[in-house]
Amino acid sequence: MKICIIKLGALGDIIRTTPILEAIKDKYLNSEITWITKPESKEILENNPLIAKILTIPIENLDENFDILYSLDIDEKAIKLANLIKAKKKLGYYNNEDFPDCFNSGAEYYLNTAFDDSLKKSNRKTYQEMIFQASELKYTHQKCQIFLTEKEKLYGKEFLRKNNLKTGKIIGLNIGSSSRWPSKAWDLEKVKEFVIKIKKDNYELILLGGLNEQNILDNLIDNLKNQNIIVFQNNPNNSFKEFVSIINICDKIVCGDTMAIHIALSLNKPTIGLFFCTSPYEIESYGLLKKLVSPMLLDFFPEKSDKYNKTLVSSIIAEQVINAIKTNN
């Protein structure tokens, strides 16, 4: 049984699509899975024993014939590729006169949430439930999958050694968000207040961010240092797997609705998720995620999710997060 998956989208969406691998293998025991994605997403899928082959776009000549295609993206490149893939059975999404359309009725619900704000607001299904429905697979809360080799884990262990840190009370605090969703990130004044207060309980803090957050991180760390408060940070230039390795050494994670939340849950980390402008219902908790939801969320979600609002990102206070950390085990 030869199976092809097309999933190109955001890195976090790649991660939270990986649960279908286990379901496919359960349904088709001897299946051979090929996953097509973007070059920058390949690292997420590497080392996964359930994937036989990873291909990256652009793909010019794919002559292979598949038994089943799972086309699980609705962006233009993905749906056009789905039209070209040769497969006996196709599930998910394809290109119909330059608009996404559904191969099967099970795929309609997720597509409708992308274009119907009212449905998006009333939806109570997780992303995983919708993708499994589109794939005609049985959802039993299969976990997200990221695999670190022992060599990749050493990156995090070396970070502990260099900074003389011991696990047990290490919190990873992700401060960033995509520029597309500026109100996903917690207000910096609230971040600073949280750090000052949680440090009094002898927690160690690793501030997590990428190149987009480097200046913010540097200024925040200098500001805290002036108050004799020492925190640590990951290297903003680190690779995806190095970033995962740093999250892997943390005992708990605090973050917005960003890629970090999916990484943390993949690594079985107790996580505090802050939701300001996106649906908390679409995120599967796996018994690990404590969701803190802004009282202003419905004033912005989904119509104004891409707008920045200072009051909105300040609407979850430090004490709420601290209490969640102490009770989320």
C-alpha cells in the first residue's frame, strides 16, 4: 500500500498533522508513506520511523503511482499538486478553477471553517479532529510526533552544562509570534512582570525566540539584569531541531498559540497556552495543556485576529500564568 501525504503549511500545522501517521499505519499495516512538504519543513519530519520518504517542493516529475493521496492543505501550491499526483483514491483538497475544493465529503467541514467566520467562531473541533475527518481516519487522540536523535538531544544538554542549570524547575517562555498574528504574543510588560514574580519561587527561565525577536530578547534580558534578575535565552539563530532540543530540557513551557505549543506537546511537556486572538478549541490539549483565554478573545476572533491591540495582549495577567504553572503537572 503506497500512500502520499501533501502538507506544506506553517511549521506548527505540519507538527499537528503528524498524528495521522499512526492512524494510517494502524489502518494499513504494510503501508509505505511518502510525505510532500516545503524544504523548510523537512527537518520536522526527519527521523520519523513511520515515513518512508520525504519530498520537498517544487516537484517537477513525480511518476510514482499511489494507492491513496491525503491532500491536507488548501493553499494554491498544495491543491494544484494534488491534481497532478497519480493515486487510485484521493482524500482532502484539490484545485477547482483556482479555488480549493474537496475530494470527499469528510473534507468539507475544515474547508468551510476557513471561509465562514461564523462557523470558525462556533467550531469546537480540534484541528486534529477536522484533519482526521478529512482523511477518513479514526481519531483516538494520537500524539504529535517529533523525533530527536541522541546527538540532537546533546545540544540541549550542553546548554544546561554551559549555564550550570539543573532540570526540575526550568520554564521555557516563548515570547514570539508570527508577524501575521501580532496579537498572539503576550505583552512585554506582562512578560517582565511574570519573570520577576516567578523568579521569587526559584524557577529558572529560558526565553525562547527566533531572529525576529532577537532585539526584543536582548533588551528584555538587559532590563532584567539591571534589576539583578538573571534569565537565559536560546540562540535565535538555532535550527529547528536545536530549538526543539532546548524545549526538551525545559520542565514546563509558557507560550502563545504558536509553533512552540505544538513542539512542547509533542515532547510531553506540561504547557501553559495563552490565547488572545485565536481559537483555544482548535488546539488539542492531550492532558498536558492548560489554556488561558483572554476575556477579549471574541472581540477579535476571527475577524480581527490579524490586528495588534495593546489592551488585548495585556488581558492575561502574570498571576494567572503563575497559578497555572503551579497547578499544571
